[in-house]
Amino acid sequence: MLKERITRILERYGYWRLAQVAITAAFVVLTSLFVLALVVPVRLDSRPTDFLPGASVATAQSVPEILQVKTPDLRELSRVVRPGLFKAETALGDRPRADGTIKNIMSQLTLVCVMEMRGEPVAYVDIRGGDMKQCKVGQSVRDLFTVVSIDVETQSIEVTIVGHKVRLSR
């Protein structure tokens, strides 16, 4: 009975059409298996498998211990990574363009006044372009310079520009 049906189908549609139906059916089955594999979550076996001698299983709790996560010291990072246009990792004294860079930055700076505010020395520096900044000791101004010291008596400040100490006075 089945043989007669297959024979009738082959006579009616031919071998080529039967091959097309078989390929389409195989494609539908494989596509549905692929979609099913994406949808169904994979279960992880908690039993350890074969490891090398001395190896251990890493769990979520042991990852920080394995990697030895350490909070960085910002002072160490500031010696290597320095934001800004004119700051360098090392002093530029031995490089021929260092003097030109320092002179260029110095030409942009004008010390306006030095005074004490609330018992703390403060300096006002005019940066070319009409930008006046209030400076305190240890403060970095627009990545151009860092204030090292402020002397109220002599009306001067000492700054570092690309690693070199320079004195500005009125």
C-alpha cells in the first residue's frame, strides 16, 4: 500500500520535485533545531572535569583573589598619565624645544596680584585672552602650569611648567 502511494507520487511529481520537498523538510527541521538551541538555556555541569594537576576551579567569589584586584594609587598614575597639552612625563630640559615651550607659556601669563584670603595666600593670574584665574598652592591651572608656592611679601609666585620651576612676579 505504501509502495503504491510512493509510486503514484513519483509518477505524478517526478524525482526532482521529491528531492525539493526532502531538502525543504530537512531545512525546516535544521532551522527549528537551531532556533530551539538558541532559546533553551544551557545547563552548566557543576562537577569539575579533567584538569591539569594543581589547577583549580575559578568561581565568581574567587576571581578577585585570582586577579589580585588592587585600587590604583593616583599619585603613581599621575606620574605616567598626565592630561593636558603641555605636560610631559619627564622634564624637557635636555630637549631643544623645551625652552621654546616654556617661553610660549610664560608669554601668555601675567601676575595681576598676590594677597591673603582667610589666612591663605592667593594669586590672580591673567592668561592671554582675558581669562583671569584665582590660584592657590598646589592648584593646576588649565593644564598650563601648577602653582608651587605663593610669596605675599615679594608679590611673586613659583610655578612649574612642563616640569621646570619658573617664578612670576609683578
